[in-house]
Amino acid sequence: MAFEAESDFSKQLTTRHKCSACYKQYNKKEHLVEHMKVSYHSVHQPRCGVCLKHCKSFESLREHVIGPLPKEDCSRVFSEQGCNLCLKVFDSPISLSEHKRSCRLPAPSPIGAMKLPYSDPIVVSHNGRGPGAIAIDCEMVGGGDDGTLDLCALVCLIDEDENVIFHTYVRPQISVTNYRYEITGLTEEHLRDAMPLKLVQEKILQILYNGESIVRARMQGGKARLLVGHALEHDLDCLRMTYPDNLLRDTAKYPPLMKTNLVCHSLKYLTQKYLGQVLLSCFIDNDLEFSLVF
């Protein structure tokens, strides 16, 4: 009897309760139940095609099958039968080869810096519908007593063909206390004859809505263009603008591009990781070199 009691106690100590979705293990069943309540596992989460484990994001799945510390068995199968782009696993190399014909994306072409005169705003008009998406980037200077309040001082829009369609300096509505020259290259001289913020807003919205009514843009999109950027909420807030959520494409909030804990990566990391390019910041010295990766 004593031996059986000792055996049952030993079994209780070694018993582990495993989550059937993410395979995490717990000593106590109530801990597993609590995990299931807060994890919100669903069929919409990305899953490993080998072991069927649920992952929080595509970035987490990529780490699971590719690295830097992949699961050995899954990594071996994925290296032979997995698509590096969509992370799906196929039954045979032949099926994988057929899939890659439609899944593989062309490599991005190198983007060089463009020489732009810094004194005059640039607006390029498009006939007809024009591009379906516009990328935006803003450069901020500091306001307030300690210079930590972000004020938009430079804005640039490019289209899908990497053409600059709008570029101008923006006159801040309050005094600038920190030009952040080491990062922005901006000085008081650059903003002396800058475009007023209200006029900048009108021109940007004119480009984005593309002649479409605001009501239809919010409902169906219509001819209105997609707005692409990184941390768009911050840029729009500094520009004191709003744009329909259904037309926003934010790389800081797109789950496949986020960290395992659903925190966004920096734009520099994303361009190096997925585009194979080094992000160039603006450099200003009489002439302006400004480069965006679309």
C-alpha cells in the first residue's frame, strides 16, 4: 500500500497538462485552464504545417520553422517542403514548385536618393484614376518647453512607381524649441517660408480622395487611394488629419510583420528584413536628398 501511494504521488508530480493548440505545458490543470481563457486560440492563427502548433503571429511561425532558433524536426521538413514566403508546407517538392510559381514575389528594385530643391513644394498631378496606393512619411521637430512635442516639419508622398507626387516643408503652428538637427537635418531657415499646415492638409486630402466623396470613400473606397505608412496614426495626428480606417495600410499594425508579442518592429528593421534594403533618412544641406522605401 505504501509503495502504491508513493507511486501515485510520483505520477502526480510528473504529470504535465499540455495545451492542444500551442503545446505549452503546466504542472497544474487550473493553470492550463487560465491559459486557455486568456490565449484566445482560434483557427485564424497561423499554424505550423508540420506539428500543427498555433503561433501568435507569422513572425512567431517564421521563428519556429526557419530560425534563429527553429524547432529541429519542423525546420528539417520545412526546408524541403515549405514556402519561405507564405510559410505553408506541401506534400511533395513538386507541389511546392507549382505553388512557388504563383506565390513568389519579384525582388524589389533598388531605390536611389532623389535630389529635390528644398524651397519649393512639389505637387505632381495625375490624369485619370492614378495610382491605387500612396505612401507617406513625415519628419518631426520638437515643440514645447522640453522639445518633446512632435511637430510635423516635412512631409513627402510617393506613388507605387516611387514617383514623388507631393513634397513640402510644413510650418509648425507653435514655436519650435528643438529642430533635432542630428536626425532631421532641419534648421530654422528651412521652415521660414514653409507651407501652412492647413494648406498641406488640403493638398494631401485632395491627392488621397482623388475626386471621390468622403461618404463613399468611408463606405466603399471608390476612387480614393490607399494610404501606406509606418505608424500612420502618429503621422496623421501630427498633421491633424483623419482618413478612413478601411483605406489605411499600416506596417506597424500588420500582424505578419509584428513581433511575437504583437509589438511592432522599427521601419529600419522591416526594410532590411523583407526588402533587403537599408532605409535612408533625409539629409539636408542646401539640396535635399530624400528617399522612401515603398
